[in-house]
Amino acid sequence: MKISDNAVNLLTALGYRGIGRKWVNDNLTGHPSVPEIVSRLSAKVPDVLEDEFLSRRALVLNRIQALGDAVDGVTGMGDDDFPAIIPGVKAADRPVALFYRGDLSLLDDRSRNVAVIGLLNPSEEIVEEERKLVSNLISRGYRVVSGLALGCDSVGHRETLALGGRTVAFLSSPLTEVNPPSNRPLAEEIVEKGGLLVSEYYEKAHSRTEFLGRYPERDRLQAMFVVQVVLAASYAPNALGNDCGSRFALDKAKAYGVSRAVLDPQGHVGDPMFDLNRAELAAGARAVNVAIATGWEPSTEGSVLRQASLWD
């Protein structure tokens, strides 16, 4: 495993109470030394001593090393191999360190990455439309990014692999704990076929609240490293408690200035599985109709899926 000393230092600092990503991004750029980190921490956290920091650091390093072959490496912000973050991402959202398995360089060229997301229980019709969407993307040299969840995420990853493409999966869990467990073979196949698994975590969540909170955290990364987020289908928030997790990635895409698209809901009048599609269209997302798609071309702004034959 390739372990960046800088990443270990940053993760150690992040473990102090009251220290979050924003503080780390604002205060620990430029590979500061341990004494420098301790000095800056002491202005925020009482009773920080260098020996105590080094003790914490040793624990963090041991936990990272315990991940074993499930991880190829961990990289921290400012490292040579740490992927560039787009300017629209605020400090509180910028990742401090990334654990990866596979080809980390797939995050370097954001212009070729398209997030394809959606609900956990898509109908066969939605699955077929998503497959057509992915087929068009792969035929034009794009890569599918998703979250390795059941449903639409899995469809995007599997269809990409079936077509000989490479895909990126962001996890809400450590790389040793693929969630859901039923997608562990899919995770292995993604890596075996030249793709990438990425996580911010080296430990399991300590509570159910933290566990659930990692899903929107993962979703922000899907929006951060792509040229566009495309929604296959999803419920909108409603009183029935239906799945609407896709909105987190779409909301972050909007905040970051990343373009958003949805599969055209016109042929699905009254279907609640397309309620979020309709809401996103009303909020400025573009509609794509895979039934009339003849190909994909990037726009001059760097957004994809802008060919006239694709859009309403």
C-alpha cells in the first residue's frame, strides 16, 4: 500500500474534536511539518502537544495499514497524485484524504467522467433506458461514475463493464467493507477491468447517524469529479419516505457549477419514480431522450450530452 505521510498527518489532525475539513483545508495546505501542525492546532484545540499528536498519528497509521490489500494507497490534499478539485467547491466540502484501489488517474480528467445515478429499485423500463444512456456515453469515450449502490448505480457500473469501459465507484464505507455486501464481486470486477474504487474512510461508522450521513458525503464526491451528473430516475422527497438520495449529488452539482441532466420523464406521466426528474427540470436541469439519441458530444463549455438531437 502506498501511504502518504502528508495524508496520515491530515487525517490525524481531522481526528481532533472541533476540527473539520474546512479547518484542515484552510490551515494545513503546503505539507506542513508535524511541529507546524501542532502549533496551528494549539490555537484551536487546547492542550495539543507534539508527543500526543505523534501518539495519535501512530494509531491512525496502524489502522490504515490494517486495511491491507483492500487499498492500493491513500493520498492527501496537496500530494502530487491527489486529484485536482474544481474551484466551485467550498473548503468544507473538499476532501482531505482519499483511499483508493485501482487507477487513481481516472479522477484527473474530469471532462471524461459522467455521474449516472438513480433510485434503488428501478423498473425494467428505467433499467433499459439507463443502459441506452450508458451505451451512448461509453461509445463516445466517457466513463461512468456512481456510488456502487443497488439499483441504478449497479446498472451503470455493470453496463459500462459489459461494454468494455472503465468505471469509478465512490464508497460510503471503507474499502474493506463494500456496502452493500452483495456488490463485493462488482467492486472486484471494477478494479480488475481497470477502474477505480474511492473512499474517504478507513474505519467503520461509529453510529447509525454517522453511517447514514456518509451517503450524502459520498454523493458530493460524485458531483466533484465529473463533468455532468445524469439522473436516470428517482422519487422526490415525499411523506411516504421514498428514496430520494439522488438529490444530494444533484444539489452538490448545482452548488459546484456542474451541469445536471435527467432522463426525459415525458413518457412516464404519473410515475412517482420520475418525480425528481420533473423537479430537476423545473430547477434548470436538461432532459435527455435516449430513444432519439444518435450520439454524444461535449459542448464548448465542457458539459456533455449537449447534442441537439438529445435535448428538449
